[in-house]
Amino acid sequence: TFDVLMNGHLEYSGTAGPVGTAPTVVLGAVIEEGSVLSGTGLPGSTVYAVDDQGLILGSVVVDAQGNFLLPVSGAVAGTQVKVIQDGVEASRVLSAFKMGSLS
């Protein structure tokens, strides 16, 4: 629960919902040409891939077994990509790269 005070007066009291859970990326990489990340999450939740500029690169709803395949497109090589579920980021941040640039 929380209270909002303004100029010493109680303006609002509320209760925050439960803290979200982070998704887990099991396999995949973010490739500039497009890719798919596989992972696990909370069934029914939406998982997003978001670059470091806030651009959503893909989204998917976690299936009933807690798995997802997240298509990612529009990444720019050198940017960081976060995977987010219920407002909570996965512990692993991915770096986008251009196919063939790892050799």
C-alpha cells in the first residue's frame, strides 16, 4: 500500500499490484536481419523485445505451458535489446548484430 502526500495533506491512498516476473531467454540471438528468441514466461503474459531507444521489435503471448517464440525484427547492429514481461526485464540483455559480422 502507499500514500501520496501533497503539501503535507493526504491526496491519495492506494495499493500496488503484485510485482511482475521476468521472462527467461533460453535460446536465440538478435540479428539485424530478423531472428526468433525462445524462452519461458508466465502463461498468458505478453513478452516484448525492446531496443535501447524504446522501440518495440517484437511481442508474443506466452503459451499455456509457459513457453514463447518471440520474433524480433528491425534491430540495428550495436544496439542493446531487452526482453520484458509484466514490466520486468530478463536478466540477460542482448546485443544486436549483423549476420556475418561475428567472423
